[in-house]
Amino acid sequence: MSAAREQILARVRAALAPLTRRAPPPEWDDASAVRRGTRDAADPWALFAERLRAVNGTPLTATADLVALLDAGGWRHGYCDPALWPRLRDAFPAPFTVETAFDRRRIDDYQFGITAATGAIAESGSLILSDRDTSSRLAALAPWVHVATLRRDQIFVDIPAAIAALPADPNVIWVTGPSKTADVEGILIEGVHGPGRQVALLLEP
Amino acid sequence: MARQRIDAYAARIPADTRAAVYLGTKTTHEKRTLLLADHFADADRLRRWAGEVKQHVLENLDTYLPQVEARLQANGAQVHWASTAEEACAAVLGIMQARGATKLVKSKTMVSEEIGLAPYLEQRGIEALETDLGEYIVQIDKDHPSHIVRPIIHKNRREIARSFEREGLGAYNDDPETITRRARQFMRHKYLAADVGLTGANFVSAESGRLVVVTNEGNSRFSLAAPRCHIALVGIEKLVPRDRDLVLFLNLLARSATAQQLTVYTEFISGPKLAAQPDGPEEMHVVFVDNGRTEVLAGDCREILRCIRCGACLNVCPVYRQASGHAYRSVYPGPLGAVLSPLLAGGNFAEKADLPKASSLCGACNEVCPVNIPIPDLLLRLRDRGKREHAAAAAAGTPPMGAWARLASSPAAWKASLAAGRVLNILPLGLIPVPALRAWVAKRSVPAWRGGEFRKWMRRRTRP
Amino acid sequence: MPADRQLPGADRRVQLMATCLCDAFFADAARATVEVLEHLGCVVEFPEGQTCCGQPAFNGGDWTASRRVVRHAVRTFAGELPVIVPSASCAAMLFHGALLEFEKEPDLPAVRQLGRRTWELADFIVNALGIKAWAGRLDARLAFHRSCHARGTDTGAAAVALLSSIAGATVVPVGEAEQCCGFGGIFSVAFPHLSTSMGALKLEHVRAARPDLLVGVDMSCLMHLGGLAEKAGQPIPARHIAQVLRDALKNGGLL
């Protein structure tokens, strides 16, 4: 393969050699690239919640509301990050059964997965997940409902801030609402390979 | 004179295919326009900046490619290089064979179409399953995608339902939700059984070595959550200089492609999984693919390499809307394809030289391009090349212009024809054996010839 | 469009490039152009040796043939005067297209010099002569077709500003206005199915706006759309903007 490397790089150099001048990068400013109504929003959580609802995500501020939502949907068996479970356990009454290890051989058993978010972006209503903070990539992806827990101080107002703060993590993913497709006649269907419900649960200290 | 193939194709496509393509493209285009105006005070400035960033990368690729390779290796990824489609396929095969792997799941990457990866692997006993719903349907139908973002824009639900039934995914049911749920159920077990997840990359940051992969379905994420090995196929032009530049591109890509602010999943991958993470690849490979791109870089159409594969040009193009993607006989259709496909054909340029002719040069494509590619100018350059290389496909339907040029550089000859042309007012135009005239007259009337009238009037007016 | 275009001198002397289409078919559009320019105080020269801007061969890919014709235009329009063209596509050929095909030619500077002096008519009236509103009267619903070569120039805005300002005139919006009419030069005969399909779609949108007149800045588009409509038995009155501006002046007793 290194023969190909040398050939390709040599061809690139030869292609660019005749240029008397190489195009410089432009000076561009973040502010022009931020969506209207973002930077002047009063409360990042409120803006995040509004933009998340706009993509059919579900922002919640109380664990009791989460339990009610899961119960109403008939989703009573799921997974929770073991580091989060002690804090949440008391809110989940008897019919709920929750595992703190995700067994991928029984992937269809889990109706919901609760993991911790690394951050969020108010501008787009996106949750930020990372390998360090997500106890299982599959638990956050495969069940019908994904719940990401979030703290206020984790919310970035806009995309430039979130990019500037990309953690040194091999895998960071922004999740903006439930999975979807419009491949069949352009008709929007939610819940394709990923969750059909995306919840963000704000946990106050 | 031979007929242009794309025109003939457009005349033959079924009415409901044309209607599906027209509706799908127009709807997305109009939403895109509204969204950009709603979200930004000056979206055009963002497009121009993004274009300049990409032009800068292309003109400094000799610096950025080694830089990105070093970053990727420092992050724990293995970097491979492939000059040709064959080498790229062989690289993927080699990685799989080294692992004793026989099952691969792939998310959408046009480069994999370009190199013919799935058939190559299937012929060598490897299951290479498309996971994007549209691409999966294309695969089971042994069809080709007709749009780079909406691969089955040309299909309706009934055709899809029949295909699913044939594949054993259930009795005929053409409800879109049912179709989607069946794909969900079927695919998740395939991800879990696969050894390797293959993706493309929408962008690669030369600064950090991060790959950025965007989807709505979650299929690329699943391909990176279940299997233990990740292979990314990346065209050498997919680089951006810094992480910061991703702000521009991420803001423009989804809005241009699907009229969304962001796709559901925007994944930043800089290496194999963290040790403590139970899911995901332990091994990561990046295959940088040339396959003709360096030749394009060396030529006078290098701006086409800025393309971020959003499909906005397809959606606005009046020719694409009438003809549909398959008319272009290429992996890349539409305005993008009309430039890129003949160029990537290398020695077979002549075969695709008609693609740049299939355009009225309206310029709507450039107007929507998030990286401001001057597509009409590039089409014109390719027409010049098609003529100089005597490509028959380009010449079809085009009247020879040599005699006209002589006429139009001789005022005496020109004025004589202005007078002589009056004969057109009395001759039956449909019978005159000039192909161009007959093509016109079939559906359009010809205005009255008034050659010489204005000049006579002007002479009288300016005479003292 | 060149950033540094040449404005007319105090004497408002200009050269007229009538365009090959007006020379052959649309004499009245060329006449109206002269009448309008003279009404605005211009002295209009018509170099008799003119023929064509070279665009048909340029678009067709025969750049050798096209360059021959452009060179003839450079010689014919020699000098320093602004060159006014009642066609957005011919104007764009001279200030943009020609620069591409002369990129490697020694006489590129002469071609560029001509391009810098070239103005499409509506753009010239509004942005060189500073006319903000048009005098006269025309009681009509006008559907304006902004030809594709006006993209990226000030022509479309200038034309709409002039038309909207005419007393009695209403400029009616046309659906999918950004979509091409399908003419495209040689495209119209090399890809006849595509060309006429695009044209039929455009006519549908135009008719839905119920205009009295279809107005454009390019006779090529109007020849294609008008020809399609007439052959289909549903003719639609089409005029060049110069004709509309002239007729408004006449109606107002100013010409």
C-alpha cells in the first residue's frame, strides 16, 4: 500500500506544482454562521428544549415525568447506566425492570436505554454523547426510547462553542432528535435503526 | 445526426417516475431555500466562505494529506492508500481477510458505489449488506441509486413492498411505517452478526484527524456500535483544514441536502473505541481513495472536488427533474455528475462527453451549491474538451459551427444572409433538411424573418 | 459581472449591439432599444459590421469557432464607449463567457476591455444612468421572465424595478421563477424533449399568473416560449422590456 501512497502524493504534488499562488483560507466569523435567535436567547436550557421539541425530541425536567412517559408508552423493561441508577432508582416503581448491564444477545428485550450525555447544544437541540460518558453505545441506540441525562452546565449555546470544546474522545456523537428516514416516497418515519423517541432529562444537582 | 441519449431517456421514463422525482426534488429544494433564509441573514456569504475553505484545501492538499495521515495514526487508526478502484476494493478485502471476517455492514458512501465494492466482495464470498434503507432496497432490487442523497427517489411504495415480500421480509404491505419497521427488525441482527462496519466520511479534519459521518437513520452509528472493526472509505478531497471549519460545513450540509438544520446523527470519530466502552470497533482503518481525483486536481475543473455531496444541485436542476438520475448512466448524476462523471472516467472520457451537454447552463446549481462551485463554467470547459477530442457523444445533435463562424466574421456575408433568410418566411420549415431546424419546428413555431429591417431603419434614423 | 464597469461619459455616447436574434427576427425590439436610449439622452452608434457575440459556438463547445466571432466583435466595437445589449445572455457572453475561452489567448486583454464596457439594457438604465422610475403608462399585468444569464447580475432587479414603476402596470409573480425556460441555445435543438418539457412547465406557471404580457430581457427565451405557445394553439403575447418601456412612453405622449 505504501507504493500507492507515494504515487498519490507524487500526483498531488505534480498537480499543484504549476500554481503560482495557492488559495489562502478565508477569514470567516462564527457569529455569521450561528442561527438567528440563538445567541440572544435568555436561557440555554429553554432554547435547547424548544429546538429539541422542534425535531420531535422530548425535553424533561423531572424523573417522575420520564417514568410517566415510559409507563404511558408501555415501555417497562430497559437499561440504565449503573452510575446513574442509584440516583434514578427510587422513581421507578414495581412494574419497571431495569438492567444495569446491556446484553447485546437480548437486544430486543430492552425498550429503553438511559445513559449520560456529555453535553448539549441549544442552537440545534442536540445531545452530545461520547465514549467516556456513554456506558454503552448500543444501549443509547438500539432500544426504542433513548434517555440522555443532562446538567445545565453542560449545555453549549451554539455549534461553534460545541466544536471548540470537542473532547479528546475517540467517539463523539451529536444526536438531534429521534432517528428517521424519508426514503419511502419522501414520507417522514421516525424510529429506523436508532430510537423512535429521544428524551433529554435535565438533572439538577 | 444521432440523438442525444439523455434526451431520449427523458422522453421514455414512465410518468409516475418523473412525477416522483419532480415532487421529491422540488419539495426539498423549496424547503432548503426557506430554511436558509429563515436561519441566516446572509446564507450566500456562508456558501462563499465554505467554497473558499474547500478551494484552499484542494490547492494545499500536498500539505494536508500527510498531516491528516499523521494525526490519524497518532489517534490509533491505520491508514491505507488506494490509487484505483481495484486497489481500494483490495484494501478492504485485505483488512477483512486479515481478521477472517466474512460479514460487512455498510452505511451510505458514494465512494463504495464508485469502486463497485459490494459486488467485488460478494464475488469473493463476503456478505456486504447495505444498511441505509434506500440503499438496501437498491441492493435487493439489483438497481442503482438515482440520487446521491435520496437513492430511491424514483421508486414508489408498491415497488418497495413487492421487493420486501420477495426478500422474505413479510407479506406484501406498502405502508411506509411497516416497511421501515421491518427493515429495523431485520437490520439490527445483521449489525450484530457483522465483523466489520464500513462507512464513508463526509469530512476529515486535517487538524485533529477526526472523521465526520452524518446520517438520519442511525445506520452508520449502528455499524460503529455493533461490529468490532471499522473501515472508512474516504476520497482524498474530503479534507477540511481545521475542526473549526466544520462549523461552516455542518451548518450548510444538512440544510442543503435535506432541508434540516442538522441530520439526526453527527458522529466525530478519531480512533478505535475507548478501552472502557463495551461497544464499538477496536480496530479502525481509513482507506484514502484517489480513483482519478488527482487527475481532476491537475486539470482546469478542479473546483468540482470541493463538492460535499449534498445533492442540492440535483434537486434544483430542471434537466435532472425531467430526466431523473439514471439518465446519466453514472454513479454521480445531475449537475455534479455532469462534471465529475466524465472526469473520473479518465481514458473513457469520450463515453461520458454527452453529460456536460445535457444542460441549458441555467446556473441554478451554482446558486444552491454550499461550496459555490461554478458548475456552468466547468460544463463549458468540458464541452470544449469534448469538441477538441472529437467525442461523438458530445457532437450528437449539435450543428457544426465552422461555417457559421465564417459567416459571423464577415459583415458582407452576414448582411447577405440577413436578406436571403427571408425565404424562410415562405418555405415549409418542417421539410427543410436541416436537423436543428427540424428539431425546433417539431414543437415550436418560427418567428417571421425580418433580416435587414432594423438596419434599414437605423440607417435612415442616423442619416442627417 | 466585472466589478469595475465603465460608465458613460457626459455626452452619453454609446454603441449598440443589437444581437443576432434581433437582427434576424426581432427588429422591433432593437428599434425600441434605440428609442428608449435616445429618450434618455444617449447618442447611439450602430457599428454596421456587427454580427453576433459568439455565444452559440461557445456553448456548443466549439471554442475555436467562437473565438473567431468574438475577435470580430472586438474589432467591430473597438474604442472606449459603453456597449449596450438588449440581451442578458449576450452581455454575459462578453463579460464572462469570453474570458473563459480566451484564458490562454494573447488577446485576452482586448476581450476583457470589451467586457468591461458591456451592459445589458435594463442594468444600464438603472445602474449607469441612475433611472429609478419609468415615465409613461401601461395598463397591463406583466409576467416577468428573468432569463438565466441574468443570474449573478443586477439585471433582474433593475428590470423589475423599472416595470413595477410604470403607472398602470402590475408585475405578477410567476411560480418556480428560478426554473429555466429550456432554451439554452443549442440545447433547444440538441435536447428537444428536455427543452420543450421545461418550456411547457414554464408556460403553465406563466399562464397561472394570468398576465397580459410575458416580458423578458432576452428574445431567445421569448422566442422559445412564444414559439411553443403558438404551435400549441395558445399564443401568449411576449415583449422585450425595451418594447414595454417604449410603449409606456408612447402611451404617455412622451415619444
